[in-house]
Amino acid sequence: MRLPGLLLSATMACALALPARAQTPGHPDEALFRAIYRELVEINTTESSGDTLVAAKAMGQRFLDAGFPAADVQVLSSGPRKGNLVARLRGAGAKKPMLLMAHMDVVEAKREDWAFAPFTLQETDGFFRARGAIDDKAMAAIFVATLIRLRAEGATPERDIILALTTDEELADSPHDGARWLLENHRALIDAEFALNEGGGGTMREGKPVSSNIQLAEKVYRSFQMVVKDPGGHSAQPRRDNAITKLAEGLVRLADFDFPARLNPVTEAWLKIVTRLEAPDIKAAYAALAAGDNRPEVIAPLSKRANYNAQIRTTCVATMLEAGHAENALAQTARATINCRLLPDENPAVVEETLKKVMADDKIAVIPLGTVVDSPASPLSPQVIAAVEEIAGDLWPGIPVIPTQSGGYTDSRWLRKYGVPAYGVSGIFSEEGKSGVHGLNEQVGVKQLFDGKTFLYRLVKRLSGAERPG
Ligand SMILES: [Zn+2]
């Protein structure tokens, strides 16, 4: 249900009188946010049967209803059922704009797999549940509500605040990827000094916040196919050098191989904090690596732990296998898919050469798949980090803000590739492994969502220079 315009401006006027901190449920701004969040979540935006253009238009209408000039609200379609929205809150122009980015498309969700209808927002036991409840419609709805609120409050930021809601983030190689498409075709519309995006957030254990994360880097996604071709033959007269055995031997060599370990400023800062509570052997391994010693035996305690290993080196692992055409025949083709996650500054050509050396067999072809998106780490911007630390410190006292490098990717890879430093930060806390993001029964705590909303409102206000004195 949409709020009538008049009521909207009346409630927003009330918001003026309240300090930013008082963003608890019941705040006058809550009803509008809830309505935006519900509307966005309940529009199916999956690739198979959804439509991000419908979502872009619905969010665009929210801005028009709130009095934004039509010229500052643009719905841009990059293909059928593919929509992006760019909205702009004008500032004084004293600084280059800042960009808020969130994607509207969501991962598939089948009704029969879920405990409830995935595109109907549920609010039970202190949780919102639906596909997209977090990823990424939480931030998308918060950004829409934040811009509308700032305008209603008569905020005069020093710089323009641009919001880009995008499509196709969840699809690995989509030509319609909204972030990429906007950067390549409408750069002026979204050009900014820096961007805030998904990828951060807070970690809780047993209901208690333990860390607030700011994502500054992402590993780079790259897959390869290893292919062995062979004339094949009758399986009653097998040859040892058949396609399947050759490929299997190569894969075993790959499993035993480690790319060299090294740190960048983001992983160094991250490990320094997270290893504080670890056993002495892990602390010692970190200290050695930070001092430049990456000998395998010295850093073994880090390499043995999957979470640390993924941060300190490029990794490649076999994820799919396919071979043979008949039970009673030697395979003519054997194929494996290898998924690599490269350190942000790794050279993809070097990785390909390394894989060929590891395979150590001319008969195993190494074929790169898809495109590589070079995505350097964002600088540790004092402006952004100080604002995040101060506001997070106020909302969650004593909880450390930790710089992170993600194993997966977000649209920040496109921003970073095209020279817009991106910071993944949301202030939305969730229990480790229990959010259902990309999985079943996705959920976010109602309190945690509203806390994130308060956090992002204050952060946007601070970074845009819209904060009024006092
Ligand atoms: Zn996402």
C-alpha cells in the first residue's frame, strides 16, 4: 500500500524535529520505509520469471510521488524485463557526487522448496522473511527511503547524492548487468567520487554483534575448462593413458598445488584484527606473512584453514566433471571446470600459465571461460573509514569495524574496474550462516534492518555533507 502524498509530507515534516538517532520502530519515517521495502520485495525480480523494469518503475514512482523532479529520476532499460533506476538528490556542487548502489534482481526461489511464498514478505518472530529480504532489497529500500527522507527534511548536501538501482548483478556474465551497463553507457549519470554498495554488514554470534564489516576488495572470478580429447576405443582393451585417467591425474596435481601467499593492505588489516583471538600458531603464521615470509611450512596454520587460505592467495578448485559417452567405451572427451578466485591484483594470464604448468601434460588443454573483471582494491579512504567507525561506534559501542576482502563478487567489481572506489557497508547485522542469502527462507532481523537503516541514513548524511551543525 502506497501512502498518500499528503500524509507522506506530514510524516516527513515530523521527522525533522527528531534527532537522527531515534530510528526505532514507531518512528514516523518507519511506515514509508516499510511500504517501500514490502513493495520492492514483493515484485518478483528473478531472471526466470521476474522483471526488474517493473521494480525500477515502482521505485521511480516513489521518487516522483515524493516530489523529485522528473529529470532527476530516470528509468533505464538495458533489455526486455531489465530495468535500472537512477535518481539524484541535488546538492550544492561543492564536491563530486557520491553514489549509492544496490541491485534489484534476486536469486531464483522455488515456492515448493520454501517454507512460505518467497515473494510475499513475512514478518514473524522478529524477522522479515522473503527472497531478497537482505540481498539486496534491504539496502535498495533503505537507500530509496533515505533519499526521500533527506529531501523532505530540506537537507542541503555539499554534493549530489546519486542512487543507482541495478539489474542482473546475480548473473555471472550478463550483458545486461546494470552496474556495468550504466558505467559503459551512461557514465555521466552515475559518475561519483566513491560509492557505497552491498558486501559489508555486521556479523552476530548468538544474537550479539561481533564485528562490523566494510568491504574494500573482492577476489576476481575466473573459470577454466580442462579438456582431454582422445580417439577412445573399446573398454575391453583399456589404455592407461585414456582421457579420464589423464584428466584425473591433472586434477590431483592441482589439488596438491598452492598459489603463493601474500597480503594486500585490506587483508593485512583484516587478519591483524581477526587473528587476535586465535591460537598462537595462527598468530605466528600471520606475523610471519605480514613480515614477508610466505614459506609454506611457516604459514601452514593459515593455509590449513579454508577461510584464511582464501584470503591470502589465489585459489583454483575443480567444481564440475564430465566425461565419456558409453559404459563400454573409452572416453573420447573428459572435461573439468575449474573455478578460480584471484587476488585483486593477480594477473589472469599468469594464473592461466601456472595452471598449464601444474597440469604438466600437453594433452590437457586449459581454456579460459567467461570474462575477467579486473577489480583493484579500493583505497582505505580516511574520509569513508572515519565516518563508518564513528557512526558504527555510536550505534554498536565496542564492536570493531573490520576491513574485508570478499571471496565472492558484487557490482563493486565494475565500479572498481572503472575507477569508482566502492565501499561495501550496510550496518545490517546477521547471524553467521543463517541469513539464507542465495538459499532457502532468506531472512533479516526486524531490529537489525532498522538499525542498518539508521546507520546508512547517518552515513549518507555525513559523507554527503548534509549533516546540519548540532
Ligand atoms: Zn547481492
